Amino acid sequence: MRIAFIGDIVGKPGRDMIQKHLKSIRDEYEVDFVIANYENASHGFGLTSKNADELVSFGVDCMTGGNHTWDKKEIIPLLDTHELLRPHNYPDEVHGTGCKVYEVAGEKLAILNLLGHFSMPQVDNAFRKAKQAVKELKESGVKNIFIDFHAEATSEKRAMLMMLQGEVSAIIGTHTHVSSDDFQISEGTAYLSDIGLSGCRDNVIGMDSKAPLKQFLTGLKSHFDIPRKCKKILQIAIMDISDGRCSNAFKLKYFCDGRILKTEAWIES
Ligand code: FE2
């Protein structure tokens, strides 16, 4: 199967880029299944039901969350009615699920969403929960496992790779909104510390620079907002996965001025 992943969609600029490009990317690259992270999709904070429906109509099949999952109250019913995950390592009594299994191109594909620890809400241990989830998925016959690890620290993300390389098909990081340059395939596991945002690229993490700058200059909290005008980008990873292993992966960056950049994942020797 060929799957695609879009990281943090930041507000309308991110949604616009998905509307503009995703259908043609699906056709051109013959993508079977698209995953995207929704946690900043609605004006930077959470997801509304209108935007959830919109993203589905643009060609997104399943959406993952993070620390901003709960920012809009309507996420609670949406977790039941839409193909949405919240991080798996929230305690079991928290609404929603962090792991779903789909039938894609004749094979089973599990999507697992995890939340890191550094600078994040206190949740259950991501590493122990991941280990247990992977064990249970394998016991139930699911070999293809995609993980969105929503975390701040690259060290946590690398540690997750060291624990699960050869065990899962892909671990792609989200949350920092800044793309890293380490796309690789290690023992059949595609890995990228962070895929980076889809949204405005000429500011601070997709938000108007005025508020973060004021915050850093004064130490006082400021309300972050999506810029009215900006330079947009769509970042998408495409991976060929079968029998639990990733054999080929690359990343595409679509700029709003028409440029497209392609980066191949290296195969770790
Ligand atoms: Fe986040």
C-alpha cells in the first residue's frame, strides 16, 4: 500500500493548501490512504466539525491529534462520528481512541497516535503504551503500523525509533511545526523526527509573529493568531508499506508560488 501523511495543519492557510493539492497528489502518486494531524486545523487550536468535514472532502481518510485535541468542545462528539484519533497515552477513561485499524489495498493498517512527555500534559507513558499497543496489534494479525508521535523533543522521538525500529512501518513526528532533515528507513521503519507544518511558512510556527515576539520580549502571555496574508506551504510524506515494512519513502513540499521540492528518505545501511 502507498500511504501519505500531512503533519500539523495550521488554520485556513493549511486547509487551503490541502484543498488545492491533495486530490492531484492522490492521483499522481497513486496514494491509497491519507493521514493528517488535525490539532491546529481550526484557527490554530483544535478542530471544528465544519473543518473536519472539509478535510474529509479534500481527501483525508484519518486524522491524528495531540495536545491541542481538546481546544474545541465539539471534538468530543467528533471523536465518535469521524475517523479521528486522540493520543493513545491519555488514560483509558478519556473520550476517544488512540489506535484504529483500516483495510487498505488488501492489507490491514493500524494508525497509532502518541503524545510525548517534555513540555506536554501529564499523560501515561508513551513508550510503555506504544510497546503494549504494538504487541497487541501484532497478536491480532496487524503488521502495518503507522505512528504519529506528537512530541516536542527530538530525543524522545529518536528513542521511540530505537525502541520500535523493525517493529513498526513508520514513525513520523509532529508538534514542532518545523521540518527536520532526517527522513530515513531504518530496519524497514520509515522515520522523520518532524514533518513540519502545512500552513503559513514565513512567521513563527504558522502564527502571526507579533504575539510570539511580544511574549518573548516581555515574558507575558500573548494570544497567537493566524496571519491574514502569508506564504503557504504543504508538506506531505509518502511511504510504500507492505508486510509491516516500509520499502520506499519520500517527502514533497508544495510552495504557494508553484515550486515543488522532493526529498528521498535514505535507507539506513
Ligand atoms: Fe501540538
